[in-house]
Amino acid sequence: MMYSQELVAPRDTVLPVNGDTITQAATDSTVLVSDSTKNNKVGLDAPVVYQAKDSMVMTAGNWAYLYGESDVKYQQIGLQAENIEMSLDSSLVFAKFGLDSIGEEFGYPLFKDGDQEYESKTMRYNFNTKKGYITDVITQQGEGFVTAGRTKKMDDDVLNIPLFMADHTDRLIGLALDT
């Protein structure tokens, strides 16, 4: 059985020692020297505006999925398609067509960069690097139209289009168009 009483803590029996290293402040060895690596640009210079007629789904992984007449705009660049996926953490965007109830394709991606337009089945694009990968592209060059199965859009508005020659060697050559 215990009774209420005042408890007194015993005196500390460890006496401080002269020259004790614990009482002296040590230099912080975790301080970093200035970073010598190149500072890569993260993020974009302007806001990205996006909308969809049907719906938008945001995931915990910071991806946005836009359904139904979707539209993404960044500076002078515009991308319209039936379905668009975009990373909210980076500058990546992917657009593709939709399928109707009988399996017909519609809502092909339409990419606009200034006065240049590209229609395709799919388009993957990076707003930072200004590079993209396009499948089944159609674009007007002067008075004619250019179509290609797989195309790379480079940052300097050059389209790299692989072509197959119809001679007996079946060799692959490349065509670069300066838009």
C-alpha cells in the first residue's frame, strides 16, 4: 500500500569531466558543398490548360485521363483527341482515337504547334523537350500531304519519317522534313 508523499530524485553522481567532448559543439559533417551537377529544368514555363467533354479521372500517381473531345493547351501548342493521358508531375502527354459502338475509329489526335498541324492515330509528346512520337501521321507540306506510319517529331520542327524503298533490297531509308 502506498501513501501520498513527495519523492525526491537522488543527486547525479556523475560529475562533469574537464575536456568532455560531449559538451563541445562538433562541426556538422552533413553540410553539402555546392552541387556541381547541371541544374535540369523541372516543370514548365506556363500553365497547362486541359478539359474534356465527357469526364476526367485523376489518379494517386498524378496522372490525368481525359475522355470525350479532350483538349490540352500549353503556350502555342494544342492537342485535341477523343482520349488524352497526361502526367501532372512531368511534361508528358499521350493522345489516341476512340472507338464507337460498332468499332469505328473517331476523334483522331490533332496536334497544333503554331501554324503546323499533324493528325494521327496516336501521339506521344513532351512539352519540355518538344519531341514526340506519332503513328499514322497526316500533315500538309506546301501543296501536298505527307503520310507516314511511324514518325518522330524533333524539337526543331523536323519530322523523321522512315521509308521503305520498293526495290529488291527492301532497304530502309529515312526522310527528314523541315516543317
